[in-house]
Amino acid sequence: MKRFHMVGRAGALAALTLSLSACSLFKAPNATPRTWQDEVIYFAMTDRFANGNPANDNGPGRDAGDRTDRTNPLAWHGGDFAGLKAKIDEGYFKKMGFTAIWVSPVVLQVPAINTGSGPSQGKPFAGYHGYWAEDFQKVDPHFGTLDEYKALIDTAHRNGIKVIQDIVVNHAGYGATLTKTNPDWFHTQADCDASSNKTTDCDLAGLPDFKQELPAVTAYLNDFVTYWRGATGIDGLRIDTMKHVPDAYWTQFFKAGGAGDPAKIWSVGEVFDGNPAYLARFMNELGAPSVFDFALYFAFKDQMSSAGGNLDRVADVFAQDGVYRDPTRLTTFVDNHDVRRFVTEVTERGGSAAQAAERLDLALSTMYFSRGTPSVWQGTEYAQAGKGDPYDYPLGQGNREDMDFTRLGSSTLDERLGALAAARAKYRALTRGAQQELWRPNGGAPVLAYRRVLSGVQGVAGQPVVFVVNNGDTELDLGSLSGGGIPLLGTFSGTALTEVTGRTMTLSVSGGKLVGRVPARSVLAVTAPSGSGAAGTVNPALPEVAGLTAKAGDSAAQLTWTPGTDAKVAGYRVYVTPAGGTERLVNFAPIPATQGSFLVRGLTNDVNTTFRVVTVDSAGAESRGVTVTGTASSKNTAKVTFTVDARTQGNGPIELRRFDTGSQIEYPMTQDTPGVWKTSIDLPLFREVKFKFGNDSASAKNGGYEAPGQGDRAYVVGTNGNAYSGTYDFSEQPVPAATITGRVTGGGQNLGGALVEATSATPSLNYAITFPDGTYTLRVPAGAQTLKASAGGYVDGTLNVTAPAQDANIDLARDLRTKYTIDGDLSDWTAPPVSVQSPAEGTFGANNNWLSLRADSDAQYLYLAYTYRVDGNSAILYLDTAPGGAKQADQFDAWKRAATFGGQVDGVNAFIARYGTEKAQLRLVQSDTATTEGSAADYLQASSGTAPEQTVELAIPWTALGLSGKPAAGIGLMGGIFGGDGYGAGDIIPDDKSTPAGANTITDCYGSCRATFTEPLKLP
């Protein structure tokens, strides 16, 4: 059901076409050149857009990976230049108001590689996206020929459409010829390890990373860009992975006469970072004409995808526009090919498909009415869904699905995009005007309002526009807001309002305020002739503020003053003047008269800044103001204590994961009381940090992140007493009203790391992991609940309870399907495939000696049994389960030992470690340093014996080892009795004294007693 009354579809399109023609939106670029603020960009991934010429579907035909296979989400799908050209000819882009097309990279790609994991494992993974260059000056035949590309561009220009070519100067494709002919052009792992700037000097996902600091590389990349600019007549560049390229490259690239000289070609850079100050540096200091506004994208994603979002956070992004010399030069977007589609963000947060389409309209409308050049990702016109990179999802679920033009009739979003573009073309304030806040929620109703105003332009084109956003799920009466409406502050001279996109609305002006109703999940934008509401009119009778001070932080400063009591003062405005710069108004809507502080954001660091605070009367006139100075700096910090109640996660370990820097930063936390974790961190003062709490336990749900579909948490450093507290898994959802506590046991023994789920609620959210003593704390909605407890090696158990509840105990029965009874008694191990005896004592003496090792397997489990004597040391059994793995244990973050692996040992992928008589610990090896602990509830273990004599028996599901089943190549096994951190072994198995024997050795027992394993026991 449509929420707004619309004219018939055909009539609307005809009227829209006439309207667009009348405002000369589509004249050829050479006739009346448009500046880039006037453009509306459509992003088409060529291979996934339209197949206009099936003859080129198999490209150069080098191997099977070049063949088109639309059943494989990582293969070529056949889209080409001919398909794009045909859509331009039929007016597809023009009818939606798009004036520029951004096409994915066109250059020749490397041959497909093998997909190593995920739902498409084993299938060809091709460079269909264009970011894996083989030859930087050749067209990939899958897309067509150079002449066809030129024909596409010529056709676009004839239709008044500019073409933006996507380029990559950060890296080449996997195994590109350049890496063989010019290996010195690329960073090595040693370069990366030695670098103090790993963002620019390390590879992304193993792609060959250019050394732009070499003159030959700079020249090659510049020539690449210059070639395409000259050979094709493209109008702009979209620059991939911009922040991963050194600053020095960009300064020479954008300088006058450079390959990217803005006087010759426009460009927009991808700087994947949510900090406006960081984004601004690429435009203000390095010379980029534009960058993508990732700060606004994150606000759209996190705040507009559900009614629980906070529009104050969206307003906070716009409040930092002062860091940009010209924020209208930003390129804005709601989603793209590298992130989850906005529609899926909505549905993952519980919204219906219909609500997702409405919320997409909401976000798009906000983007089109805000400063910057809008960019729209293909498929948006029919509300396409997508969970993320197709590497991680099966066909039909990724964010790069083929265009389905038959779905256009299922949505009116294409019409809406056209109406939004027409409004931008008609009202110049929407492309050039200042954006001034009129209303924000301040924790109240989910409504946001701005005005766009422009001076010096006459007639309708120069009229101001006010847009109002209702993020709620119910209709909003503006008259119900505090004060009876949104103060327009003299924006309009009359009361007759026009909705700029033609939507039916009830908004009107009453008493200088905007009143009327705004439907749920919608945006309305109104215009009328300009009023007299400009800031700067002086009322000399107004009293000034007293006690003004400034406390500088990172790109921000907190101003404080004593609020006045004079009835003439209706509020305050703040002006900012950087040293050597011009004064700018920070807030058009006055700060309330009772408020005595204001956080100014969007300051340039390390620049002395003057702040002027003026009082404002009811008519909008101002006092002359009082000034104070301050210098923002990233060195201004505050120590913030973060506390999270993570009792649902058992013993964790919990960490804080920060995301506002463009890459994840992990901060370990300390368990203060059982399940409650804390950490104190020095952070930039007044910086808004984005973060989640994470769980590094192997049994954690949702990949160790908080509940699925929830946005990042946000905290402004220096507020709330420099402390943040929260509850794990409930960053957006309210904490449930009820708690269930109990214990999970197995055969009467406490089971740590067991999983308890409320299957009657939301198992991905309402779940708990048991503490080592088997206890758990589960948060659920009040009322009847069905619980399920599970642990490796045990049969799932269920329990019906009424929450809240205590002593909700669940005892699990053993899974009798195991081949051996895991009880510490090895009498049932009669003829295992691997059985080694090693009675001879090692260098640590008879009481630190590995005696025997048995191993067996079936389709579900790896079975291990071993005996040893240990006194004050540890027994560690290493597993080689797959190609690759760690070659040394010296740098492991847990159980660091002097052990080396080579020869027939491909590398260590997991190990089982046990100190003294404690429980054995399974750890999965993620890298040469990182090891994660497996959940004790995921595998069975038992031990027997009286110290020092020990017997250990385990049944480990293949899934607990990160495997889908028993490895076809078998498993390598080797073990030893080891000393402490950094030390080696006193006895190993197998060695030259074992039966059967092995070639493994212990050397330098005057030093570290290093264990060197080259010949494992092989379990077939």
C-alpha cells in the first residue's frame, strides 16, 4: 500500500520528463557545463548490470574461470558496455534524473582464482568487479572493446550524462604480470612488518600493494590515469582504497598539471572512515575534489534503519561540517557494493519488506535534500536486498546480485528518485545552499528538520527549502512538539507552502512555526518565497553571556557560560573563526536560553580558533557577542572507563572493539566480578567513538559480535563523567525484563561453556554461555520460555520455565554415539590406527615424560588418548589438520613455547594444552600469534591418574576444529612435555626412542630446549 497519494505511473513519468527537460537538466556537458554539486550519480557494476552482447561473455577465454556462470556469485555474469549503452539509449537513467554514471573498473583482470572458503568454496573467483588489474591500459574483453567503451561514453554525453570511471592505484590483481616483471614495485611482508604506517604499506587481502614512493611506480600509475582520460573522454574518476595510498602520491596527483588535476578532471575518493575530520583532510590538505561521506553513511545505516535509531546522531554528523572547506563537495550515499544493502539493514532489525522500502525512501530523501552530491547503487530503484559481499553468501543473498529489471513495477522508488532529482535541479538551495538545523530530537520525538538557504539567486530557483524527517513508526503531529511546532525563524515570507517533490501534505506555517502531520518513516520538503530570517541582525539592547570559557578537544571544543535571566534573551548562537579564516555560524536554531554549554564540533585541529557566543531575541536578532579562543588537538584526551555486564557470556573473554578509525581496534577488558568486565582507555576528548563489545570465546554467537543487525554503540568522550556502562547483546534492543539463572551439568558434572538458548524468544539474542562451574545467566522477556542446552558430546536438553526463574537446571545425557567412552579409562582402545609407545625418559627426568599416544576418528569425531608423567610442567599435543598453519609456537598469545614445525609438518592449526592436573584446553591457531580457545562444552574430555601419572582422553567434533568433516589428507600429531612460556620440551613424541620412531628432536638444552617437529604421527 502506498503511503502517499501519487498520480498514475505513466502520467507521473511523463510529467517528470517534461519537468526535467524544462529545467535543462540533461543538456550535453559540453553545452552548459555543470559543476559536480549539480550531478546525481548512478553506480553500475558493469558485469552485474545488463548483458548487451552475449558474444563477449567468456572474455579472453584463458581458462574455465573466464566463462560466464550466473549460478556462481563470484564468477563473471555477462554484463557489458553494450548493456549499459542500451539502457542509456532507452532513457533508463534519464527518467530517474541521473546525470552521471559511475562504472566499475574497466581494465583487464587477472585470471580467476580458487575460492578458498565460504558457500562457493572450490569455485572460480573472478575479477568480475574490476578491482584485480592485470593490465592497466587494456579493456577486459568481458566488458567489450575499447571502441565499445568509447561508444558508451559518447552515447552518455549525447544524453547529457557524464561518465565516472572507477580506478585503482593501490594494488594490482593476484599474481599480476607486473609482480613478476617488476617485483620491486610492490611491498613485501618484511616492508609491512617494518612499517610504522601499515595502512599504506601492507597489502589488502593479499593483493600486491604498490610502492607509490618509487618514482617509476608513481609514473606508471599516473600514466594509467592519463591514458584513460585522454583515450576515452571520461568526465570523472572514482578512486578506490584511497586511504591505503601514501599522502605524497595524492599531493602530486592533484597538483596543477597532475594526473588528477581537478581543473582537468573531477574525482571522488573512497576513504572508508567515519570520522569527518579524517575525511576532510583528503579534500582540505591533499587536494581531492570530493570524498564519499562515510560519516553520513554510518548515520543512515545505524540510525535510520529502525524506529529505535537516534536522529541526534545524524544531526551530529552535519554539525561537524565545519571541518570541510566546502561540505557541498562531499559525495553522499546510503549503501554501496562493499556494505550490506540498506534494505537488509532494516529487515535485520525486524522491519518488514514494505517498511524497508519506506525507510530506504526516507534515507534517500534525506540524502538528496542534504548537502553533497548523491550517489545511488544499482538495484536501489526497486529496493534490492543484500547481506554483504557474495564471497560470504550463496547466490541470491549477496549485495552484488544481477539487476532484475522486471522488478521495477514492484516499487515506486524509481519514480521517487526522479522526483528527488527534479527538486534538486529546480531549487538551487538544495545543491548550493547552506544547511542549517532547525530542530533535532534532543532525546525526544524522532524528528529532524533543516533549512537550505541561498542568497543572491532570484525567483523560485533561489527559494529556501525546509525538510522534515520522521524516523518513527507512527505519524507525527508537529504541533505536539515542545513549543507547538518547528520554529522557522523567518525562513519564509508567506504561509503558502509547496512540497518540492509533489507529495500530498498537510504542513503549514502558523505563528512562524511549521505545523501539520508527517507520516511515519517519511520526509517532507517544503518551499515558499524567502523571508527575512538571516542571522546577523544586531540588537544592541541584548545583554551578553557571562563567564564564557572554552575547553578544547579533538576537532571540537566545549563552550560553557552562565545562562542569563533577562526575558529579552530567547537563546544563543555560536560563531567560529579559525586563525586566518572567515567566521561561520555554527547553529542557526538558537540554543535554549536555559542552557549554559555547547559542544562545537567540526573544528580543524592545531588551528587557534575564536568562538563568539551571541544572545538572540525572539525575532532572531543578536547581541554583538563575547569571544574566547581555543585550539583543538587530537592530543587532548580523557581516560574513559567502559563497563559491560556480560554475564550471559560466561567467562568471555570480553573485549571492546572500536570502529570509528576506519579499522577495528581491539581493547582487552578485565573481569571485575563474574561476568562483569571493565577497561579504562585514553581517548581523544570530545571524539565520538563507535564500538561494540565482543566475545573472543569460540562458543560465542554472531561471530563474537553483539546481536545480529545491531549498529555500533556511540559515546562522546568527555561526557557522562568519562564512563560508559552497558549490557552485552543489547546495544539497541532494551534489556529484557526477566532473568533466568541455573546450571548445566552432564552426567552430574558441571559443564562450562555450554550454550543455553531461549528457543521461544530470539535465540541469536536471548542466549547464555555457562561459566566453568556450569552456572548461567539468561536474559529473556517475562513469561513462559522454552530453553535448550547443548554441549559437544552430549544430547541436547530442554526445559520449560516461567521467567523470571532461578535454579533452572538442565542435566545433559552423554552422546553414546561416540566410538570410545570418554572416561579416562583406555581399556576400550584395543586397536586404534595410531598407537605409539615412548617409555624412555627425556631431559626433564622420569616425572616429566610422555609415555604413549593413541588416535582414531570417525565421521563426527577425532579421538585422542595419551598417558604421561608431569611435575610442574605442561603437556601439549599439536595438530596439523590442513594446509598452512603456524611454523613456530614462539609468538603464540597463549602457551608460547620454543617449538618449530617443518619438514613433513605443513604447520600447526590447533593444539591441546594441559598444565599439571588442570582441564585440557583446546586452542585453534589463527595466525603465527593468534590462538582462540575452543569452548570446553564443544568437546568431551576426561582424565585420570594421581600426579604425576596422568591419562587424558578426548573426543573432539571436527566442527570444533573449524572443519566441516574429517580431512581427506588425514591429520598430523606431535606432542611434548614443555616448560614455561618461551621454553621448550624435555620429552617429545614421536622421537628416535619411540615405537614407532620419529625424526623430531630437542636441541640446545643448555638454553631453550627447542623442540623441532619434522615428522608427525599420521592419522589417515
